[in-house]
Amino acid sequence: MECSLGVATHFPSCSKTQFINSRRAMILTVKCHSISLSDNSSTAERPWKVADERMARFGGRSRLVLLEPKYQEILTDPSYAGQFVLMTNPHIGNTGVNFDDEESRLCFLAGLVVRSLSISTSNWRCTQTLGDYLAERNIMGIYDVDTRAITRRLRQDGSLIGVLSTDESKTDEELIKTSRTWNIVGVDLISGVSCEAPYEWVDRTNSGWDFNFNGRNEETFRVVAYDFGIKQNILRRLASYGFPYVIGKVPVFGICMGHQLLGQALGGKTFKMKFGHHGGNHPVRNLRNGRVEISAQNHNYAVDPESLPGGAEVTHVNLNAGSCAGLAFSQLKIMSLQYHPEASPGPHDSDPVFGEFMQLMKQEQQKA
């Protein structure tokens, strides 16, 4: 779901859930009481009441959100900035959180909606519970919500604008009105997730997790990565393939938002999809070799291939939606993918594309 208002609180424990349906809107009212998920109180300042949380959603044309339970990577994925994330897996939090699984420096999503929150953890890498992790970062969350009912609504209408509030003085009608005043289209979400200054990246994929080391050499290239909300595993995969320094030039490889930016830079147009692509199970056909890859995707917009100029080639197609999932422009040494070839923890079908980028740079080096 996309959000119109997002502030943070503890997960509330909820005693009653009521759905009120109308022609244009649905109100989910959850009467809650505050609970503590650990003995340690958070030092983060919270100017809201930690109780009586409600979620209002206003219907509209948008997309389906369907996610697998690798929740820490999702929480720290900059692609979710400004959005509520609804987890379809019913039980979330039993593995806790740890520093190694983070994809960026912060949590950028506006709120997390789950069915059942685990208050105990059982993973050997766990350093903190999910509830405490979100509370320290001022990320709002709500649980004991019928996420399957919401998912069915999303499948019918696409994504919904939402309000998550603990303010009892607001009526249901006022919450719906608030949701109607916000629209994600045209909102600048990149400025808040990009870096503030250049930085150098040298870390590679940890040897215990490097699934595709054979066949790569240690030849290095200098690469500059434009950070429009980049995931750390993209940088790790680049370094593992022999790009240890983020300080160079062309050829150009765009990933996710980079794919859309390259499409626009070529003169093409992008459009908002009714159902965006989210999760780690999207089939994509590589039109150059006919190979079908299972991919991890997270985007709400797509490039319109009919708007691209001559010389631009659609290289990959999403088999669920038929949308453009990859581009190339050989004359300009450009390649891009709409999805995430660095997917962590997986799938890894598309990881060889980093090797293709290395070959593109080798060819350019030989010409010099």
C-alpha cells in the first residue's frame, strides 16, 4: 500500500478488528493497547500516543503488493520510501534482525502491516527484536490485522492510499479525507534516499554468501554508481565481479530506478502500473537468449517501450505483465534491468548480468 501519512510507534496489541465497507472506501478500525516488546525502553522521541491505532484506506486504481518474508531487506530497501508495506506471510519477526541483512543505512518505508508479530526470536544471528528495531527508528507498525482480507482487496483494486493513526480525536471520515488529499504520482522520493556526498565502496559479498564466484577473474575496473537509493548488495556484487571502486565513467548499467531514468534519458516515457511488481518470484524472459529467469522485483512504474527511440532494444520482458523489464542501447553502451539481479537472499538467476557489464567494460577498454 502507498501511504498518505506515516509516523512511528510501537506495535500495538489489538483486541478488536472491524471492517466497515462503503462504496468508495474501507475503514479498518483496530482498538489497541500498548505493549512493551523488551525491558529496555527506547530513547527515540515519539510525539504521538502509543495506543488505539486505526488504519484508513481509500480505494483507487493502483497495484498489488505481495511480499515474501525477508522482512529486514524489505524494511531497509529505499524503493519502499513513502509506502506502507503489507506482509502476506502471516507470522513475522521470529528471526529478529541483524546488521548484516540491511540493504541501506536507514528504514525508508512509512509503516509495516502484519498479521502476527513474534515477540521472541530463535535465529543465531539475531541481535534485536523486530518491534524494538522499528521503534528505535521511528517506523510505525500495526499487527493483529487481517492481512489476507486486505490482500484480496488489493488484488481487486490495486494499491490503496492509506492513513495509519493513533489520534482518537480523528473520526473515520476525517481519516478518509486525509487519504484523499495525497497521491504518490509526482512525489519526489529520491532526494530522501540518495546519498549526501560521494563515498567509496570496497566491500565484496561475504565468502559464505558468494554463490557465483567460479568463472570470475580478479581484473578490476573503475565504476561510478549514481545513488538514487542504491542497495548495498548491488555494490557488493559489483565489487565481487571486479569493480572495487565507485569512481569511474561509462559504459552504463541501470538497475530498477536506474532503468527508468535511462528510459527517460533516451526520450522514452514511464507510467504508473495498476499492480506494481514486488517479491522474489517474477518470471522474466531474456529475449536475447530465450532464457526465463525468476527474479526479485520492487517497482510501481514501468518504461513504455513504444515511446523509445530507434536503436533502443527491449532485452527482457516480465512474463506476468508483459512489461519492459530490460533495455539496451548498444551504440551508447547502455544496459539496464527493471528488477534486482543482486537479490539477497535470492533468487540468483539474473546475477550473471554483472558479468555482462564487465564484458562491456572490457570491450570499451580494448578500444581505448
